[in-house]
Amino acid sequence: MKYLIFFSALFFIAPTVYGSMSDELILSDTTVYENPEDPAGYPKGMGAFYLEVQKQIDYPISAFESKLNGKVYISFVVEKDGTVSNVLVERSLNEECDRAAKDIVKKLVPWIPAKNNEKLVRQKMMLPISFDYKARKKFLNKKS
């Protein structure tokens, strides 16, 4: 009789426990997509992103003085809430420019998160951050 009660209880409790575990797994999905159905985007578009980069980047003085030109390629993950994580330098220019590129990507406003099957998902992105002496000089002269 004890065994009958035990197995009956197990039969009714097990689906409830396993059901809640699968719901928990869905809620805590940590998959990072590279090509979701609806990719992450910057509010007001990528043109606005690069304009904000130009306005707010802490352009290294040594790079400006040496008239350094080039790009730093930064990869990062746009989280389900639009914040940015896992910011990495994929292709370096120099240490100071790499740091400035990572800092600006972390600093800018949240992104519009990606979606897959109408659900918010994490997306890995990679973008170039340009360091162009002439463009920076022209931008600074306009500001003055």
C-alpha cells in the first residue's frame, strides 16, 4: 500500500516539477544568435549610431597627433533588454583606439533587441569604429 501511495504521488507531482523546469529553461535561454529573423538595431538607424560615435568618442590624443587612420572592429552582444555585453576587440588598431572603441560601444543608448519567432533574443554583432584624422579635424573645426 505504501508503494502504491508513493508511486501515485510521484505520478502526479513529476509532470508539475518537470513542466516548471522546462518553462524556466525557456525563460533563461542564453542562446546568442548571429542572424535572427529580426536583427537588433540602433534607435533611429545606423547613421545615428555613427553620428553619436563621432560626437561622443574619446578620440585618443596620440592617435590625433600622429594622424593615425584606421578601424577597430568591435564585437558585442545586444541583450534581450537592449543593453550591450561581451564587448571585444576583434581587429585592433592600437591599444588606445581599441579602448576608445570599446568604451563608446558600451556608453551609447540601448539598442532595439533582436527577435526570433516574435520572441526577444540575444544577438552578436560586429561593427567597425573608424579613426580618421581628417574627418575628426573637420568635425572639431565645425564644433568650434
